Amino acid sequence: MSRVFKASLLLMSSLSLAACGFHLRQNVALPPTMQRVHVNSPNVDLQRGVSRALAASGVTVEDKAGVGIAELNIPVANFSTDTLTVNGQARVTEYTVRYDVQFDVKDGTGQPLMPHQSIHLEREFSYDATNTIGTQAQVDAIHGSLNDDTVQAILFRLQAAGRHPGQTAAAAAAQDAQPASSSSTH
């Protein structure tokens, strides 16, 4: 191929991508108090994904919590699978995979930076009783996809906290000021 053809092909591809609105993702602008962060999660894949995304945004991810280190705590990260549809022979034909994640952020002094947040994502998939190995691979792929989407959702919320620090800090303080509800059954 000639150089002119290659150059024109590259130019046309670049212009096509620019015209369709495609843009590479940029680094997330986080609150200034989150330049050093410790990520705590029971889900190792989610913790790894969030840590990588934060590091790609220029944040120093610390292995241990400490003074001057913000804490991104993700105490809940649970997958669940529910039956969505059943056929005439009472066999499951579709499932829903749900992913529930809860997190909060405290700054380096232990003050709430972002109040308790919840993320609920789900995907549906068809079940084929004749291909159970493929089904497990499909579930694993859905788990990975939900994990990736959750990482992005967390980063978007952190970025919003960076853009509106007064609102998120006030919401966190208001949440901490609410008395804990208690219930009893006798």
C-alpha cells in the first residue's frame, strides 16, 4: 500500500471517530482530599478494579489506612441470581444476575467525604439446560461486566463529589447526625 493511501485512511478513520462523538475517557477529577486513598472491600475483583481506576486517575492507592489517607470503604458487594422466567415444563429459561454494592468515603482525618451510597445493577440471561458449562461461562462474564460497570459508577460518583464538595460533605454530615433507628420485637 502506498503511504498516501495509508495516511488518508488514518485521517478518514480519525475524522469518522471524531464526528460520531467518540472520545477517550479522561482521568477522573477527584476531591483534593483523595490524593491518597486506601480501598477496603471484601470483593477482591472490585477492590482491584477500583484501585486500578484510581491509580489511572493519578491517585496514590495505599495498602493500609492511616492518618492523611482517605478511606474508600466498600462493605457490601454481593451478587445474587434470581429466576426470571420458567417454561411450560417448569424449567428455568431466564435468570437475572444482580449486583448490590454499598460504599462510603472518609477523608484523611476520618470526616465523611461522601455519605453512604448504594449501587444496584442487574443483567438478564437465557438459560440453556443442555449447555451448563456455557451457562457458567456466561455468568462469569456477566459478573466481570457488572464489576466493571460498578467501578465506573463509583468513579462517576467520586468525580461528582470532587465537583460539588460542599453538597456531598453536607449530605454526609446530615446522614451521620441522624439517630440510628432501632426496632424491637417482644
